[in-house]
Amino acid sequence: MSTSTFISGSVKRPINYQWKLHGKKKLYIGALFPMSGGWPGGQACLPAAQMALDLVNNRTDILPDYELELIHYDSMCDPGEATKLLYDLLYTEPIKIVLMPGCSSVSTLVAEAARMWNLIVLSYGSSSPALSNRQRFPTFFRTHPSATLHNPTRVQLFQKWKWTKIATIQQTTEVFTSTLDDLEERVKEAGIEISVRQSFLTDPAVAVKNLKRQDARIIVGLFYETEARKVFCEVYKEKLYGKKYVWFLIGWYADNWFKIKDPSINCTVGQMTEAVEGHVTTEIVMLNPETVRGASNLTSQEFLAQLMSKLGGKNSEETGGFQEAPLAYDAVWALALALNKTVGPLKRRGHRLEDFNYNNRHITAEIYRALNTSSFEGVSGHVVFDAQGSRMAWTLIEQLQGGSYKKIGYYDSTKGNLSWYGNDKWIGSEPPADQTVVIEEFRYLSQKLFVSVSVFAGLGILLGIVCLTFNIYNSNVRYIQNSQPYLNNMTAVGCMMALAAVFPLGIDGLHVHRRQFPVVCQFRLWLLGLGFSLAYGSMFTKIWWVHTVFTKKDEKKDKRKHLEPWKLYATVGVLLGIDILSLMIWQIVDPLHITVEKFTRESPKGDLDVLIQPLLEHCSSEKMNTWLGVVYGYKGLLLLLGIFLAYETKSISTEKINDHRAVGMAIYNVAVLCMITAPVTMILSSQQDASFAFASLAIVFSVYITLVVLFVPKMRRLITRGEWQSDAQETMKTGSSTNNNDEEKSRQLERENKELQKIIQEKEERVSELRNQLSERQALRSRRRASTITNQNHSPPHLAITQSDPRSLAPPPGYPVPTSDPHPIPPSFANSSSLYQPDSKISRNNCHTSRLQLLYK
């Protein structure tokens, strides 16, 4: 018999170890149960282990010759404290056949040292993935699955909810570092990115702020329960919670871990409850969900009832390790069954369990083989170990809703099967996005605006058809002939083409597929370009011809008074050809294609996790500004030149083009509208409705004004005067002939009036010259008679000029006699009264009053 010290909690008492009790030999288990610290799992796991020992020791079919006894210490989940306690266990009698540590950091220390003493280590509460290393921990087993068992479940959830970016925050310990390394490998294989990775030792404040600053949304937290409270106190301060965020935590915390008062944090229970709401836990299934009796002959519910009784009615939510208690219970049973399995093989080899010492490798090897092949139903489910000594188990997925955890589903990592409770929907709401969801939304033209403008454009096309039909039908009427009807036809056709361009201007991605949009762009360009060339080009040609003919010198004017229509048509053809050539070069060298303009992202009301990305489709090319500059420059010069020519010819009247004043007015309106609309539409190109409204209404107004100014007066004249007949018919109609004769007479009188005005001016110049000659002659005679006639020095001689005395117009001696008058009086004035009277003075006032009105008509 020997004595030693048995430590239970912080109470020490001497005991006597008896090798035989009622004929049974004792086998001692050295255990470390953390009653406090980061994970106080010993609070529930120790009573569970003691329950299992009592049942095993009372069974006659399991180790009938042995009794298991537990020697345990409080490790406080601290590796430093555990080192001292491990020394006591190893160097204090009795010899322990197995070690049972809890808490990963402690188990790592114990398992690494145990092989030096040939000890099997069976842990009930260690999840560190590092413990799955058989080379480093050759004798380690655990009924608690590895923490990496959470990772396949997490990856499945990430993929199910279509999350591609996650963030992590971990406590700097080996268990969590190795778990995170494993998670990083798994998410990388699944195409998921860890965008933010933060860690902390004791204070998580900086790490949480970094998560907030880098807009982390889906966050995996790996830390012990006490640190979890610190983390979520900072989470509350940084507002890193709510429907925009999802936290994934370890599921083995106490159910009310966030309500436990902790002096290390300065957050209230209400604040903590608000911060943790909605987080998801992945937890190893530690309690068999099925009602089956396993090796201990207890169902999981019966086990819980007995455990609650042993805890003395303590609140399970406030008892550390309550969830892991079934694992501690099954760990004792796994050890008992394995030891029971080794009795026979050891006996055949001449060994006994009670002969175990720290140098006996044979017994250790036999226990190892027995544990490695364990397979039984426990209260935590089916107990089986993999090649690394880790427990294989299902994963339970829960979410905190309304302050309590609700089950979402299970994940079987061995089969990759994800099963759900009832449905696969997120409890309480839909799962959020892993980042701010950007929804692309194309801006389309207002359909009301498009329809309204299209109606006006359609009516304008009908008006153009009416005008064109009218002009063609009455092309033999002289008045229409004098307005150059073929040019008017071109104007009408060009106006209709320009109006037709309104329809493709309003067509966007709402009406056609993206692949067909470049065709729409081509229709816009060609219809508008050719329509402008025909409509404006024909008007420009008219005004150009009028200006060329009537503003030149007389000799050139006479040569060009004869109008040749083919020259007018050729001018329009040149303008049209320039447009066609330039458009073809543009489309061959740099064809139009669809481009998408992106605008500032917008946040819809009521949704904090969605941004709208407005998009707008444009017709564009690589060097769009260059092409537009060339086209606008060329068209702008034509418009400016048209305005100048219209101004210069505003007072000219010509019979060959009798509507040139109306053409000038149309040119004014078209030029002004185009020069305003072109820059405005470029400025408003990002506002589809405004840009379309300006461009389309400018086209509509220009066309309406042009058609009304050019064709309506012609229609009115022909309707009111009845001039609907051709030249052949006009000769048969007296009324029409009379009107035409009056018109012809009026034009003839105007011509004669101008000629007479010119003759009068020449005659006045001649008379002035003769008077000067006479004055000089009279002065000469006066000097010669100065001695005799003194009274006549200061008065000019009286000159009487009469129509009957032709000598009165005779030149003085020495001057040539004019042969004839270069400007004879027209025959129509042969019988008129004399223009010159025998008065003392000859001037315009001597004209006969009967001709005054005609001369200045």
C-alpha cells in the first residue's frame, strides 16, 4: 500500500490506494478537467466521466477483475498550469494507465510528452487539427472530432448561399491557427477567397476595427468563449452586426455564453444579445439524436436526465462543457471497452493490465490497437476513430434567433450530405451577400416620350408624303415649275428620311438584342445624314444659285441669267456624294458599335446590402469625337453659309426660283435649331430622355417648319387662285391668261421704269456738262466787252432752250458735235410731252407730270 495526494478542484486530501477492492484490481486514469479558463468544460464533463466510471465498475461483463479510478486536476485550460500538473501525474504514484486531458492547448502538451512514457492519451474535449498528426502524437485519440470537421460544413454553406468572399478573425493559439490553415486550403479548392484575415492575442479591438474598415461581411470567428465575449463587445461598438453580416462561430460554447457577466468587457447583456443575434454555429453532433441504447444501456435522453441530477439542478446553459459531456462519457466507455478487449490477448502473451508501467510498450501497443478498432454506439452517437485517432461524426448547424439557438440542419462529412430541418431557407430572413451586391440596371428611354415623339414623326412623314404628292401632281403648273419642283421633291424626301431617323434614335436595349444594336446605330447615322443632305442640300442649292446670279456684275449676270436645272441637281448630288463617301469611310475604318456607360452606384431605400449600378447604352466608335468633329464642322459651315446667302438674297426677286425667300426662312430655322441641338445633345448624352427629346424634337420642328414654309403657300395659292392647270391648259382659260398677262405687264413696267431712271440720270449729267461749257463761254465774251458793257458783268446770259429750236442744244464753237444720243428715248415715250421745257433751268422737275408716277413706280 502507498499514499499519494488526490487533487479534486482546489481541495487536497490524502487517500489510501488499495490494489484490490472486493477482489478487483484498480487501474488509474490520470485526467485534467478545466474547471475555469477559456473553456471551463470540466464543469459538466467531470460529472459525466464519473457517471461512466460508476456504470463500468458495476458491470460484470466489462473488466470484471478491474476497477477504474479517476485521478483528476483542474488545468484551467492553461498549458503552463497543465505542465506542472502533468509532472505530478507522472511522478506521483500510482501509475496511470491512460491520460485524459481536455482543452486543445493542454492536450497538445500532454500528447506530445506522453509517448515518452508509453502512455495512451484519450481526450474528450480537444478539437485542434494539429492533434491529427500521427508522427507528432503517435498515441493520441479523442472522442471530440477535430475542428477541421467544421470546415467542410462551412464550405458547403458558403457554396450553398453563393458566397465567394469571406473574412476570418482568430485567437492566436495553435488550435485556431491550424483550423484556419485547413479552412484556407478548403475554400481555395472551392474557389472562395479569404479577403480579410485578422488575429489577436488578448484584445480583439484592433482586429474588429480592421474587419469593419475592409467591409467584411461573412466572418468566421475562431476563439474561446471568454474571448468571444470580448470580440462581440467590440462588434457592438463597431456596428459590425445586423442583416448585412453573418458570423460563423464554434458551437461548443454554453447556450447563454453571451449573457454571462464578464468583468473584462464593458457591454451590457442587452448589447451583447443584440450583437450576437443571427450568428451561425457549426457544432459536432455530441448527442445522439436517435433513441437507441448503446454500450452503456442508456439513451441520450436518459443520460441527460441523470447528468442533470448529478449536477444538482444547475442551469445547463451556465455549466461549462455541458454540450461536450456526452463525449467525456463516451470517452470513458471507449477506454473501458478497449481495456476489456486487451485482457485476452495480453493473457495469452503472459501479460496483465496491472503489470503496466511506463516502460512496457507491449501493453501500450495492445491498448492502442484496441482503441484504434473501437466501434460502438454511445450517447453521443456512433463512436469510431479515423487513422489519425480523431472521432468521425456529423456536424450540427444552428442559428441564434431571438436569443436562442435553432437547428438549421446536419452535415455528414463522410458522405458530403447536407440535410435540412423542414426547408433549406435561412431562418428569420434570406441570407445576406458576402459583399455589397451590385445589381446592373440599364437605363432605357421613357416609353411615353418615345411614343409621343413617334406620333409627331409619323404625322410629319404623312405631311411629307402629301407635300411630295402635291408637288409631283402639279409639276406642270408654271408657278410650281418656277420653284424648281425636282429640288422641292428632294427636300420632301430628305425631310421624311430625317423623320424616319427618329424611330431608331428611340430604340434601345429594351426593344432589340445587344447583338442587333449596331444595326440600329447604322440606321440612325445614315437616315439622319442622308436626310439632311437631301433636304438642306436642295434648299442650299437654290439660295446659292440666286446669290450667284443676282449679286454678280452686269456682264456676268447676263451670261448666267439662263438657269440650267442640271447644274442644280449636280450641286445636290455633290453634297449627297460627300456625305455618302464620308459615312462609308467612317463605317469601314471605325464602325459604330455598342458601348456601355457606367454611372455612380445608387443605394435603394430600405436595402443596405444592395447597390444599383446604372448603365446606359451608346452608339460609339473608337474615335467618335474625331468623326463627329469632321461631320459637325462640315455641316456647320454649310449652315453658316446658308444663313449668309439667305440674308444676302432676301431682297432679290426672280422668276426662275420664285420661292427663294421661303427657302431662306427655312434655312434660318434649320440652322438655328441644328446649331443649338448638336452641342446640347452632346452635353446631355448621359441623360437618355433629355438627349432624345432635344434631338428628336429638333428634327420634328425643323421638318415641320420646312414643309410648311415651302409647300403650304404653294398649296394655298393654287387653291385660292385655281391655278391647278398646266401651261397647255392655261392658254385655254381666259381668267388664268388675264392673271398671267397682268403679271407679265407688271414685270415689263418695272423693267422700263428702271431703264428710264438710268436714262434720266445720264441726261442730267449731260445737261450739267453743257451748262458748264456755256458759263465758260459767257465769261470769255464778258471780258472782251468789259469796256463797253459794264452792267452785264455780274449776270449770266439768258439761255433759252426750246424743243422747237435745235440750235439751242448746239455745242459752242470748237467743240465736237455729238452724232447721236447713246440712250434714245424708248418708243413708248415718242408721243409723250417733252421731258425738257424752255425754262431757265433744266432739271428732273421739268418732267411731264403724266410720267412722274411711272418713272418712280
